[in-house]
Amino acid sequence: MSIDQASWEAAVRHLYEDGCAFNATGPRKHEDWRADVLAVMERAVPDPRGWIGLDDTADYPYRTELPAFPFCRPSFRADPSRPLTPADVGERLHEIDRASAENLLLALTDDGCTLRNLERFTESFEELQDMTRTILARYGDTFTCYTNVSSVGHIGTLNFGKPMGWSPMTFYGEDCGLVVVSDTEVGLFWAFGDI
């Protein structure tokens, strides 16, 4: 599937503009992609193609002390100023398959990490899935996907019919996300609940 800037940005805006979201892509510069994820979280790198993402937390006052806000270390209440490390990222993410990533992108359209979020859209489920495929097509054919979300009894696959849980990555009471890793880029797609 071939995509262009206009179709990718339109899909991102349409799916995520009504939620509290962080969607950004950065360059893949390190063998350990987790270091590149941190650079995107800290807003330290521009989108390599100049494409527009969404960052509903960009103007929060906490950003002056915590460049990666809202992303934080585990047990952030103990030392919120301590920077994240690649190990922190790796401890909270696990790999999922492509079908799970497509559904997760839909579940991230609002807080709750559920496919019931789709009720507010006028498009069919298939049309919304086409938008997620447009988003993922940016990363080529050989990308891997990681998330902090899990469903009971499933490893590597998310079952949205089962109870969902997540490993906290942010200051928010709820945060669910997807990391897409290709040979040249890393993309982050995150949704936040109440702080």
C-alpha cells in the first residue's frame, strides 16, 4: 500500500482529534529502537518526513522540568525528574501482531482502550480499519509493533473481548499506546485518561 502525507495526516487527525492523544514519529538512528522511542517522547527529534502528528500535552507547564512529560519512569511519584531510560521503555512494552496493532489503533481513538470508542464515528468498521492500515503503511512492510496493553490470557495478540490492562508509561491514570518500529522510523500512538 502506497501512502502520501495528505492521506496519512487525514487518517491521524480523523481518528484521534477528539481524544487526548500523543501521535508522533521520529527517525530510527540506533540499533536499540528504545533509545529512538525516548527521543520521540522527549520531542527531541522532528518527524523525518515533516508530517504532522498530534500532541495534546505539548503545552503543559510540567514540560519545562520534565521534557518527556507525560511519559515518566515507573514509580514516578518517587522521583519524577529522573529521566526515562531504554530499559524503562523495554520493561513496559511487549510485541504484538499486526492485526492486534490495527485494532489497537482503533481502540486508542479515546480513553478506555476499547473498540466501543468507534460508536462516535459515522464510518463502518472496515472504513476505520482502512484508516489504520493507511497509518501503518507509512512504516513499510517489515515493521514490528509493541504496546503496554495486554488482554487476559493472550501473549502477542490482543483480544478486545477480554479485560484489558496496561503497564503505566505516563502520569495519567490511564494510558495505552502503540509503538511501531521500522528500519528507518519509530512511531508512537498514545491515548490518555484522567490525570
